[in-house]
Amino acid sequence: MFEQTFKNIDDILHKDAGCGSELDYVEQTSWILFLKYLDDLEKDRAMSAELAGKSYAPIIEEKYQWSVWAMPKGKDGKTDHHKEMTGDDLTDFVNNKLFPYLKKFKTNAENADTIEYKIGEIFSELKNRLQSGYNLREVITLIDSLRFRTHAEKHEMSHLYEDKIKNMGNAGRNGGEYYTPRPLITTIIKVVAPAIGEKIYDGACGSAGFLCEAFNYLKSSKSLSSKESTILQKQSFFGKEKKSLAYIIGIMNMIFHGIEAPNIIHTNTLAENLADIQEKDRYDVVLANPPFGGKERAEVQQNFPVRTGETASLFLQHFIKILKAGGKAGVVIKNTFLSNTDNATVAIRKHLLESCSLHTVLDLPGGTFTGAGVKTVVLFFEKGKRTQKVWFYQLNLDRNLGKTNPLNENDLADFIEKQKTFAESENSWTIHSKDIDQTAFDLSVKNPNRKEEILLRSPKEIIKEMKALDKESAEILDTIAKLV
């Protein structure tokens, strides 16, 4: 139901002059979907209050509730088409009344850890791009058919919302920055193994994939007490995101996954001076895939001990600093970080090896990140112990990865199993710290256990190819002779 509805919505948005790309489709579907989700959430809360013999005060004022402005119903429960707005009346109401009303929630909320505050943030950042009120009416009617009441419905919807985020990678405007393949995220989380009660952080959270999957991992790890459920809701997941659209999608993605008031801040993480980070600001776990290849201004670089324009290298310094002693991390980074010889990269590698135990490096094949065109590795480290040895795993697959053939969980199963004991194999090996060059601190992925096959051709094959080349040469010479 959800999948076909999303496709139909995209078809309508494609026709509207205000929506030009997959990014616009996701943005516009998101705010309408969110209001319908919020309406169902309010119904669930009202029902729970009634069963408990308590009264319930709705978050949204009556005239701005979905069932009043979007899909007014008669006493028979059917849509009242006489009260149903469309065309210019609908766009005028949405743009000039609904959005201004919802924006005010940010200033009126008791604190930032409430769903009211998040509503205000979302509608302060977004705007209705649909120019046709008739198209908007069609989209609203389609979304009204969706239900988010049961666990299964919420799970299906969050899964398909993830698919829409993934599609943004092909939409330009750096949409690909928002999406890390979910099989890779779940693998990183299994290796880092966060626990309930630990504070988990992503300083470049994008669509919040790491935080959502960490929530799923911990939620299903055991039968939770009400205290543990509250800890997961309010005290476990923290993120920062610089870009407006990614920030909003991250908030909504977390809400759709069941975290009602996500602790995500709209800010440039790198604008924070590392010297200002105190113990109270630190986290137990870092899970992140910072942007590749970005460049930061000189004034931002001044916030770091090792100054460089490379965004990912600045983020790595930030992550090391913001981890608590004994804290764990899984961070995706370009593989060139392991071997670049510029002074900044060498200094950061030295700092990583000396202040943390870099225990695992996962070398990923090209094509892991669709459209990114870079090779990446995942660094797994713990803060507070000097690196003694590094276990490398090179993921060698018998196929090329791409949009139609993406990375899957089975691809990573052997890595997860061997990482538990740091086992040696054709694809894995260990380097001791004493064998790492103490000048360049080079950590290049050089697999000593995998012998490349050299294919020798037989004399018959060589002679056959020579004859074919002679024949081709003779034909070319014959053609030239005729032209002369």
C-alpha cells in the first residue's frame, strides 16, 4: 500500500511546476506525511488517555488538525466534500495560515526535548513548494489513505521513507551525502556494540541513518523496562547537521522510527572549537560517515590543532576529542586517509594511533557508495589506549557494486564473524604497531595473504592472436592502397 502510494505521489509532484527533482519530492512528501503521522499519533495518545481515565490535551489546535483542514469528515465518517478545500483556497490556507501557526511551536515549546519544539523547527525550515492547490489536494488525499497506528504499519512506512532518502542520491545538489547503505550501518553498529545507557553521537548525521539503526539495534536487544524505554527516547541519541534539508529529513526519519523528540541540532559541527569541549560534552559512542572531499574555510580550520581544508580530517579530530575515555567509534572515511603524505594527514594518523586503539580497519570495495566514485574504509577505535595492533579486513566481492547491485548484509557476514576474534584469512591480517613506520604512520591496505593470479596464455592462444592482428593489418593496408 505504502509503496504504490509513494509512486502515485511522485507522479503528481512531477507534474507540479514547483517541484523539480527527487529532493523536492522527498521534501514535499515529508511535511504532508508528517502531519498525517502526527494526527495518528494524537489519536493513539487520546485513546491511551481515555483507557487510563485521563483527559488528553491535543498538541494541534482544532482548526489546524488534519481531520479539519486536510480531510474533513461528516458524521458518517466519510469525507465531507463541501468542506474540503482545494485549488487556491487550499494553497492560501497552507501557506498563510497553517505554516505560520506551526512555526510558532518553536518559540512556544517548554524546551527543545519536546515534539512541539520539533514541529516548530520542521515548519520553520520547510515551505510548501506545490504551486497547484489541485495537485496538493491529490497528494493529501493519497496520504490520508495511509495508516500509522500499528507497529507493522510504522515499520513499513519507515522502511519506504528510507528508500526515498536513498533515491535522493541520484538527484544532484549533494543528495548522496544524506545516505549511507543500511547494511554497512548495521554492520558498523554490530561491531561497535553500543549498550543501553550509553550516549550515542553522530556529528554529521544527515538523514540520521546511524541514529535510527542504533535505536532499532538497542530496542530489539532485550525486553525493555519502562525506564530503559525512556532512556532510549530521551537520553541516548544525539546528532548535528549543517544542511537544512538533511536536518529536517533526519528529524522526521527519527520520528518515523519511533523517537518522538530527536536530539538533533541544526549547526555546523566544525564551527565548534575543540578547545571548548568539556567532559560534560562527551559521548560514549560515535557512529558517523562525515562528508567526503569537502573544504572548510580558514576560520573554521582554526578550531583544530591540525589545520586542514579536508572536511573528513577535521571531523575525525572532532570525533576523537568528543569521545569519553573508553569510548568507542565506527567512522567511514576515504581510503586515502590511510596513506596520504601531506603533513596534516600524517599528524592526524599519528594522533589517532597514539590517543586511541585503532583495532579494526574495514576496506570497502568501489561502488559501496552509489555515485560517490570514491573508495572508503571504516575505522573502528577506542579512546584512551595507544594502538598496539591493527586488524585489517579487505572486502573482496565476486561482483561489481552499483545502483542495481548494492551492498547487502550477506556481503559483510564474514567480516562480522572474523572480527570477533581478529582471525587471519585470505582477506584479513594484522599489523603490529612496531611495524608501522614511525615517520609517515602509513596504514595503507596491503593484503599479504591474497596472491593475485597471473594468467599465462598458451602458445596457441598467442599465435592465434598474432594471426588475427596480421589479418587486421593487411586489411587496413589493402584499404589504404585502394584509396591511393
